[in-house]
Amino acid sequence: MPQLDTSTWFITILSMTVTLFIMFQLKISKYSYPWNPEPKPTTSMKQLSPWEKKWTKIYSPLSLPQL
């Protein structure tokens, strides 16, 4: 049974890591980010729904009269 040659593993793993790092850096550098981000105002228009105009009651089955 031949012995596994591991002499090239270090350079292979090192070059793969460097290549992945460079690829991710290039991928991330394509995006443009704002220099000074500011939060957007979150004011929303209040719209009245038909069920908000009148009082409604929800009847649970346990509160109904027994027949």
C-alpha cells in the first residue's frame, strides 16, 4: 500500500485560501456604499379600515349559551 504524498498540501491549501480571499475582495469591491448613511423617516399614513370605525365583538365558542 503506497504512502500518501502530502508534500504539496501546504502550498495547495495556501494558494486556495489566497485565491478565495482575492475573489471575495473583488466581489465586495463592486458594491458602492454611502459614505454617511442616514436613517429614513418612517412616517406612515394611517388608513382607517372598515372594522376600525365600529365596535365589534368576537364571540368565543365557550361564551355562547348552552343549548
